[in-house]
Amino acid sequence: MQQEIDEILNRLKQIESLLEKTSQKEFLNANEASEYLNISTNYLYKLTSEKKFPFYKPSGKLIYFKKSELNEWICRNRIKSKKEIDSEAISRVINKR
């Protein structure tokens, strides 16, 4: 039983270490970027071939992504909440009068 607990604790430490490394990195490779975006690597490569977001190719082979630019890509095309839409509609009606 204690051995199983030690194994679980060891795995949790490894996971924590990986999370810390990834969260501190400014640039991600393709695998890390696909995990970060929660999309398949194939779809990530499709998006890059269609130039949907910026990426870097310093050696001409491997591609890297700046985490802040991935965050900007995620935040594009924000959908307003019903409350925001209602508030905007009320504001427009009041301003027309």
C-alpha cells in the first residue's frame, strides 16, 4: 500500500514539474502547442499551412509558437454573452431617442 502511495506521489511530482516548465516557457514546439490549444498536431499543422496564426521556423525545419500569440489567437472572435447583447441593445435604443 505504501509503495502505491509513493508511486502516486512520484508521478504527481513529475506532472507538477512538467506543468511548471511549460507554464514558464515563452515558446512551445508543435507538440506542446497542440496540447496547449487542446487540438491535434495534424490540425495544428493544417492551421500553420493555411497561415492562420504566426509561427517561427528558426532552422527551417522545426516550428515554434509564441505562447502569447497562441493566447491572442484563442481570444479572437469572442462571442458576447446574452447579458452583454441585451445591455448593448438597451443602450442603443436609449441613445436613439
